[in-house]
Amino acid sequence: MRRVWGMLPFALVGVALLLAPATAGPAWWNLGTQVVLFTLLAAVPGYLTRHVSYVDVAWPWGLVGIGVVTVLTADRLSAVTVAAAVAYLAMGARMGLWSLVLATRHGWWTPGAPKVELPRYRYQRRRWERQGFRSETWSVQYEIWLQGLANASVLAVPAFIVAADPQRRLSVWTAIALTLWAGSYVLESVADRQKQRFAARGERGTCDRGLWRYSRHPNYFFQWMQWNALVLLALPSLPARFHDTTPVVLALLALGLFLASWTLYVTLTKHTGARPAEYYSVRKRPDYARYQATTNMFFPGPVKPLGVDAE
């Protein structure tokens, strides 16, 4: 029952997208796209191997799917709609291409090759045990389809709300939102590159250079900021285009915008992001506890002296 409640907000927002006339068309196409992608790329191989890691391939390509659906189903392609679609395509393709490299490296689809579960999903099994979930098959499918449902609902809300407002013009608000998105996208890429260079040089210990000096997970922070930018981009179109929608549907779409940000925040800080990563980092790197004590976990900030709690 706990898992059903966890899916309920996503399901309600998804229903609102399907019921609102302005978003029903793209929402139905997106639902079909996500079902196909998650079934073929994650659910079936996850069932055969009992591994959740396949969802890291399905989820970003699902974002690409949202971008494609946004372009193909829009009544008229305004500059703002194109910008929103490009944001989804860029975010999804960046993570999706890396996920294919990871899948190839670990032989996820190679017959007979040993399958390696990613650390964040090994950590999930600890949660399942603590929460009393005993069916591994059901737990794997739940994790996969929870992310699939998010793609079919709250994570598609910003794009579909923008696309439903074909009269939307460029404005200062739009420029600020798009600049925030672009800057955050670049800074996430910079953070990842800094970490890669640190590893490539063969340096031991914890990377605390560049952006990593101010946050233990700057890549996650700037990924979250990209979603906040998309929420800001969509906000003006919600009252402008959905004034004739029923109050319940309008409220659920507004909830969807909030959940797009909140879902990524919880995911990146707790569910599959910082918390699982740090569980293993503390055990692998003797200096990581000091890094935790002096550097904020998520929100960038100045380095703290030892003895002062970091965020």
C-alpha cells in the first residue's frame, strides 16, 4: 500500500494531462512512448536479470521522447515551444548516450555476460529490506515503472503546458528561464568533466576541485536547477492557456509543476542520488568524512571549517 500511495500523485497529474483538452493529444502520445521505451529497455531485461540499472537507459531516452512528442504534436511551433523541446532533447540525449556507454561497458545486453547492478540500486535493496519488501521481482518492476510514470506525468508537464500556449511570445521572464536552464546545463557538464579529469589523472582520494569544492554533488544540483528553469518557463502559460479548464484539473497541473521540481530534488538528494553515492564513498575513501564535514552536500556554499555542520 505504501508503494501505491507513492505512485498516486504522479497518476493524478497524468490523468489531468489526459483530461485537459490542450494537453490530451501529446499526453496520450507520450504515455504510449514511455510504455514502449520502459518495457523494452528496462522492464523486460529487469525481469529477466532482476536488475534495476536498465532504468538508467530508459529514463533519459524517455526525456528525449517527451521532446520529440512536444515538437510533433504542437498545433503551432512557437519559439518558446521549440526551446522547451530542445531542453528535453539535450538533457535526455546527454544522459542517454552516457547510459549506452555504461550499458555496453557492463555488458547489460550481452548474452551470458555477468550483469553488474549500479551501486545506487544495490543501495535500494537495503531500503527494500528495511521496509519489509520481500519480492525482488515486484520491487525491481516498481522502481522501473515509478520512473516511467514520472516521465508520463509530472516530468512532461512543463513541456506540454508551454506547447499548449502557441501564442506565447519571448519575454524577459522567458529569457531568464532559458538562461537559467542553459547556464545550469553547462555547469552540470563542467562538474562532470572536472570529476572525469580528476579520475583520469589517477589522483587518489576525493575530488574537491573546481565546483566540487563548493558542493559534494554540483552535477546533481545543476541538474535540479535545469528542471526549476523549465518550471519557471511554463508558469506564465498555465493561467494564460488553462483558464477554461476545470479547477481540479488546473490544480493538478499546477501540482505537476511543483512535483517536477520536488521529484528531482528528492531523487537527486535521497532516492538514487547523493545518499546512496555517499554511503559507498565513505567506505571507499578515507578522506570522504572530512569532505562531508567541510562541504555542503547539495547547495553550493563556502568551505566550512571542521566542527561546523555542512548542509
